[in-house]
Amino acid sequence: MAGEQDPVDRVMSQAGKVAGWLARTSWQAAGRLPGGEAAQRQFRRAEKAVLEQFRKRLDEEGTFTGPLIEAGPGVVDGEVDTVRSAMADLLRLSAELDRDQGRHHLFMAIVRQLVPDEARILAALSDDGVYALVHVAGRPALGGPQRIVLRNASSVGRAAGVMLPDLVPEYVTRLIGLGVVTVGPDNPALSTQYDILLTDDRVRAAETEVRTVHKLTPRYVRRTLRLSALGTVFWDAAQPR
């Protein structure tokens, strides 16, 4: 459709905004906690380990030539230069890549973040499948906003034959965060899936928590799960031959 932004371009644009917000929020939260300086030092060490692994993977593809950076509020002048150099390298690379190469880099980044069960879920959704999804919430007896106790429980885990069915809500949440699946409205045609899903151990445990811990009335928010536009393009490129 004319004027509609490509899903790959949209995700690549949003990624930078999300990364910046996460970094600022993490540092601000650490600084407000008791022993905040120690927490920030631990954060920097953990972040450095992640960055080292990330750079190693990018170096294997020849996609990153800049020096390793360690972000944080306590950078010195030399580190500021390093940050600028790394950003210059990224901007240079972005100018050199064509559209197909840009897609390749994005798709490789997605693949590296998947675990095997998540790959099975994508495979189950790849044939235009639509599966039941439920949030378990609690509603006060006298009205007021509901409280969601469990998000993204889905029948897709059973259909995909995942190894760790108890983690399906977390798998689905991660896939939503990657932009490869999308949540849609309730579908009455999936009534059997919804009925089976309500007997799931995680769903029943969440219902018990709503009743006994939060003293609320359980409510099930019915939704559906399917591949997103980005997920469809990604699967077409990534599916095994």
C-alpha cells in the first residue's frame, strides 16, 4: 500500500529508540537504590560482558570494525571518543548497506535471540495459523481497573510441541518484543482452544493467585496470536529448505 512503512524499516527505526530508553531507565533506577554506585558498577561489568560477546559475533561476519565500548554515566574523555568512533562506524555501515543487506543484518539479529522452543512456535504459526491467547486478570468486586497476573498464555505451545510448555507465556512475550508475532482480538471460532487453554497449569495457577493472594475475581482476557507482517517476511527468509 502506498505510503505504508515497511515492517522491517519500522522495527529498525524503533530499535534505536527502545535501546536508548532502556539504558537511561536502567541507570536512573540503579542510582536511586541503596548502594546505587555498587549496583551501577555491577551493571557496567555485566554490560561489558554482553558487548564483548556481541562484538565477537559481529566480527565473525565482518560487520563491525569499531572498538568495544562500555556505556554508562561515568565515562571519561577517552571513552567518549570511543563511543563517537563506534557510532561513526555504525553510521558508515548504514550508508554502505543496500536494502537486502539491511534485512540480512536484522534477520540475523532476530535468529540469534531465539531459543529452540521459540523457533518451533514460529514454525507452527508459519502456515497462517491463528492460536488462542489468554491474559489472566483480577477484577475488584466493587469495580475499578483490573490487574493482569499472567500475560500471553497460548495454545500455540501445545501445537508446536515445545520442550518447556510452562514457559510458553515467556516465549510469546519475547516473540512479541522481537516484533515477529502479533496479538489480535478474540476469535469465537477458537472456542475449543480457549477451553483447553484454561486447563493449562500456568493459567490455573494464575487463577488461584488472583483468588487467594490478590483477593480478586478472576477474569480471562481472550485474544489471538499469529505471525506479524515482519514475522512473515522473516520466516520466508529464514525457514529451513
